[in-house]
Amino acid sequence: EYPEEVMNFLLIGQNQGLTDTIMVVAINPNTKRITLISVPRDLYVNGRRINEIYHHYGIEKLKDALQDILGLKISEYAAVDLEGFEAAVDVLGGLDIYVDEDIYDYQYPTANKGYQVFNLKAGQYNMDGASALKFARSRKSTSDFDRAERQQKVIEAMLRKVKEMKLQSDKEKAVDFFNTVSDYVHTDMEPISAYTYLKMFKDFQVEKNNVLSSSNYLYSMINASGAYVLLPRSGDYDEIKGYVFELVVE
């Protein structure tokens, strides 16, 4: 049983109707922690990849699937498209992010369905929206699991920048920020609610690098249709639920 104070939000990064990023943000006021948990898009659930559920069946079905997998009951959600992500980072004035390893992606997708080279050396950067998006999306030279860790690093940087800008104590500035990105975000969260959460959780510690992967609770296979998918190693989700409970509560 989770404490009733625990709040869970769903963050989706969408592209052409599919959810390339699925991240649950679990907030525990008792421990003053914000825990980021990433679920890979290739996780196979009820005969299809989880990143297709939102596209075919909607947000409530995706919430139900994630509750079955993680054991967390999700309240509100936000689905952000690529333009919205760029706009949010630029409004914040860029993000300070340390890149741990060199990235060389020779097939980073462009808007016209082509490719370009994305090359980033290890080191400290202040990334604008376009650079942060490439850092978060690049996958050809790494893996979806590495990409999920980078995405969590970006979310942590955004929360840190929000705190530095004191959006949590400036209602007018915070509402202006939400209005700027609202055209790119589908959410059931009201701006005033988001502002309230910023004030409540501004001093909480962010726990990142929590990614379900083939190195912990999942294994990969090729299904009958010839598609790469991921399944739970134990045959059910009990192990994963125990792992998530420890992350969020203990």
C-alpha cells in the first residue's frame, strides 16, 4: 500500500501520434523525493508495444497499463510534442546539462524525413531548445535505455532551472510560461494546479536514472510478427512493482 500522500504524474513525449517517451514522475511528500521512472516504448503489453496504446486507445488505457506494470496509480498527465519541448526549454533560457560521454549520431531524423549528423562531445553545456531536443532524442549511436536516462537528466535540468528562475514564487511569470507552451501540450492539469505543485515540491530531491531495461527486469525477443519487443523476465510485473515501491517509498 502506497501512502495516500504519494502523487504520480505521467509525462509523454509524442511524435506523430506515438509516445516515444513514457515517464512517470512519482512524488512522495513524506520523503521529499521526486522519482523519475522511464518505461521503454518497446515493452510488450497485451499484444502490442506500449507506445501504441495512447495512439490507438487513449490516455486512460495507457494509465491503466502503467498501473498494471508499475503498481502506481496515475492522476494527471502531460503529453508534449517536439515543438513544445523546444519552446519550453527556450522560454527557460536554456538548460545547463553535463554530457557524460561523446554522442555521434549519423542518422538523427530531420523534419523532412531525412537525416543529419548530431555530434556532441562530453562536457558541460547550456543547451537551447533545439540542442536539448537532439540530446534527448538521439538513439542511433546508443540505445533506448541510454536515451531514457538522458531524458531524465533533461527533466531534472528543467526542474532546476524553474527553481533558479523562481517560477514557484512568481505566479505571473509561471502563468506566462504555461501559456507559452500550452499550444504544444495536451494535459488535464490546470496552470494554477501546476503552479501550486511547483511551490509544494520546489525543494524536493530529484531521483533519476531509473529505467526499466534489459539489464534489470526485462528481456528482449523477436515476436511472431518479427518485431523487437521487451517482456518482464519474471513472467509478470511483481518484480517491477517491488522495485518501484522501494524507489518511491523506502
